[in-house]
Amino acid sequence: MVIKPMVRNNICLNAHPAGCAKTVDRQIEYARKNLKKDGNSPGNLPKLVLVVGCSNGYGLASRICAGFGYGAATVGLSFENEPSEKRTGTPGYYNNQAYDKEAASVGLVSITLNGDAFSNEMKAKTADAVKQAASRAGVPAKIDLFVYSLASPVRTDPNDGVMYKSVIKPIGSAQGGKALNFMDGTFNDFSIEPASDDEISNTVKVMGGEDWELWMDSLDKAGLLASNTRTVAYTYIGPELSWAIYKNGTIGKAKEDLERACREINKKFSDAKKINGAWVSVNKALVTRASAVIPIIPLYISSLFKVMKDMKIHEGCIEQLVRLYRDRLYTADGKVPVDSENRIRIDDWEMRDDVQKAVSQKMKIVTPENVYKETDIAGVKHDFLEVHGFDVEGIDYDAEV
């Protein structure tokens, strides 16, 4: 079939296999050039890495940096739809295929699992896969780095079988504003009613830190943790203008719980010298399948990209993760630079005062008439399509797939 993007309400319903593969190849090449196996870190570079949520965005970049930057054996887990005769697979399905294919071509150990990461069954299967990867790579069956990068709108509790659904809503009062459709440059007013108590708790259940803790318990039970094991999960804080819906909304409550879980993991495992440490990394705002549907984000990101590109400090997922590995997790002295809340900050360039001041001013003057001049809406649209394998340079989108 000939595959063209099918976009509805800032959601892309399909993916292009060749485009996905090419974007993975580009990230691999960047990691190879910017991360060195001998590195600047004395002997503590990762050799065995587990990434839960490995197929897109920061999770995919995490795996690429570990595997192709540092030569680590990797196990990845994500939940993807496979293609059928009438429908393409999800982007992550093709990304995982591309990663495994390239890893095999250069002799890197790579095992990819497809399933529900919240389930006890997949936790057990993943532990077995980690042991298998260690055996194939000839390294101890002890995880050096565990990346928890799961992003899901729903979670079925493995103990009671109840399905919980997350929502993107403010708390306390309705919130509204101006939303940008980055596919066509139009604006519309939006209003979101506040979340109920059940919606808040359900969102925390899905997107909070409980499952990260369960994963750590599972890996510990399987004997896969060691004194050099590091674990990291990802979050976003963003500017105050987005807080009503994000930081102070249901997602923010879930991210607060993620930080709570990080503290508990450190208390339980780091203090007992069972692991080297757990951190939450605060990352930059980027175009992902999830961020595209948050009403305030497209206008903010379009303005942010324009400012940061003009300042020549713009980064995508792979550039962010190279900085995380090189300048935070695996530094020369072995120490991890953190803020006052023990968080890693690779959103530091985004949150610079000069950047935020310029973005705020830009958002005030953007209109339908000047949106393409004052923002990088074209770049945001490109990134959104590229996440799904479209608008990738060098791909013939009229060719049969």
C-alpha cells in the first residue's frame, strides 16, 4: 500500500515503516558521534541496560544512547500494535524493528519484548530476557541502568484487574485559553472542566510512580540489582504559563507521585547499598505523541522552538539524552549533578530566563496572521509527522510499502 499520514485532532493514526527506520538511524548516528565507550567516566559505563517504554521519544533515545553510544546490551519493553493487511503498526513497532536490525548488524545484544509493562507476567518475562541478554553479551546478570520511561493512558492493576484511565485536566477550577492547531496554523478557544477526585487518583495510578517501585521490587527479587545499578525516570515541569493544566493539574499530581517514588526507591535500595541511586530527570518540552494533545503545549512549543533555534540551543530527544548520559549520569568524577530537590535538570536551557522571557513575549503577539513568522509551527508539524515516520527526508512517500 501507499501510506500517507492520517491525522485527526492532533493525533496521527498510522505510521510509515521506512520513515521510522530512517529516524532511528539518524539518532543512532548522533549517539555514535557524541558518546564514547571509553568516555570520560572511569570504568562505570553501562554494559547491561533495561528500558521500559523503549519505543518512542525519550525511551527510544535512552536505549540508543546506551546501545550505540556505550555498546551496552539492551533489553527493551513496550506495548505496540503490529501491522495487519489493512492497517500499519504503531510507530514504536517499526522503531523497535529498526533498533534490533541495526544492533544485529554490528553485533550488539538486543532483546525487545512487546507486552503490558504493568503486568506481573511481563515483569517476569523481562527478568528472564535480561538474564538471557547478559549471557549472550558475556557480562554479569546485573543491570547497570534501568530506565523507566513508560507513557500510557490506561493501566490495568495486576492485583485486582481494575482498569484505570488517566485524564489531562486542571484541578479546582476550569481552565481555558488559546490553542494552536499545528497542522494548519488555526487557533481555537478551549475550556477544560476540573478533574474529579476519582480522575485525579486514577491519573496518579496510571502515570505516577507506583509501577516504577513495583519494577524495582521485581528486579530485586530476580537478583538483577547491584551496588552500581542506576535508575532514572523522566518528568516535565515547564513554565508557569502551563502550570494550570500541567504542573498543577492531574498530570502534575502524577509527576509528584513519581518523585515520591524516587525518594522511596532511594530509601529502600540506595541506603541499603543495593543500588547506586535513583533519579527523576526533568527534560525539555518536545513534540511527542502525548504532548501534541495537551491544549496549551502546541502554541508554547512552537514559540519555544523558534526562540531556541534562533539562539542555536534547540535540542531533540537524542540530543537531550546524550547530554543526560554524558554530562549527568556518567560524569568523570562519577557524581550526578542535581538540583535542590535531587532532580537531574536537562531542561536547563529551556528554562533559562532569557529563553522564557522571549517565549512569553512571543506568545502574547502571535496571531493567525503572523503565526508562521513568529513561531516555528512548521518545525513542530515536521517533528510531529516525523515521530510517525512521515516528512522524513529521503523517503519516497508515493512508493508502495
